[in-house]
Amino acid sequence: MSAAVAGLVDTHSPAVAAATLVATGKINSADVVAPVLAALSTNTLSKIIVGWISGGRFFALRLTPGLILVVVAAWADVIPTS
């Protein structure tokens, strides 16, 4: 949950924090996927919101599909298919 909240501002910090937990042996590498993707997802949401506010509707309609595609692709790589 904290990675998702931190992801609103920056994706790198929660990702590095999660990687540090793996490096110190506090969690295993499989457990780091969810927090990093949560941070990526909330960061993408904040980018979409800023895009709408600062760039207007025209800019946001061009920006949003690409951002959503990146998040969907990242999550799709993790979700089991069968």
C-alpha cells in the first residue's frame, strides 16, 4: 500500500526500496513485483491527471492510451494465463 501511495509522486523510490528489501533478504524476489507494479500504476494515474490539467483534453486524449498500454502490458506479463 505504501508503494502505491509513493507511486503517486515517483516510481523509482518505491522500486528501489523494494529492491533493497530483496537485497537484504527481507523479502524474496517474487514478492517485489506487486509493490513495484502498484507504484507504476498510481504514478501512471497521476501522469494522466496532470496531462488533463496541464495539457488539456486534446493532449490528454493522445497521452492516456499510451500510458495505459504500458501499465496493462506490465500487469499482463505478471498475471498467469492458465
